[in-house]
Amino acid sequence: MVYLVDAYDKERFAESKKELHALLLDDSLTTVPFLILGNKIDIPYTASEEELRYHMGLSNFTTGKGKVSLRESNIRPLEVFMCSIVRKMGYGDGFKWMSQYMK
């Protein structure tokens, strides 16, 4: 699952958090890896990765950006990557991270 957040539109973080957590709690998605992309890092005053994690309620729930083996742990892969779709940067790292969990 790829979840794209407008990291510049801080007024909608609460709404985005609510939608994200509804997906995370969906029983049919319990084993699905989640890639959260914080978009628009090319715009000044966009939320930092730490700020986005905080407002999305993910500060202690991400699993790591490297090659993290989660097979034995039964933990859903979940990570945040900051990106700029317009400048074509950042999201590639996120998709590479996610590809290690694809069957």
C-alpha cells in the first residue's frame, strides 16, 4: 500500500491521519506493507519527516529504512519516506524499500 501525504498542507494532517489509521486497522490489510510518502519537500516550510511521523501518529511504529527482516516477527512493514513528485526525488527510495517485502 502506498499512502501519499501532502506534507505542505499541515491543516489536513488530522484528516490524513484518520484515513491512514482506518487503512492500518482494516483486517484485510494486516499483512500488507505500508509505504507512506510525504510529498512536496521541494516547497519551503513543508513538514519534516519527524514532524510528519508525529502528526500521522507513527513516531514509534515504523520498521526501519534498511533491509529489515520481518518474516519471523510477524510485524507489518511500515515506513515513511519524504519525496517530491514534481522534482522526481525520494519516492524511488521508498519503492526500493517496499520491494523487499513484495511476494
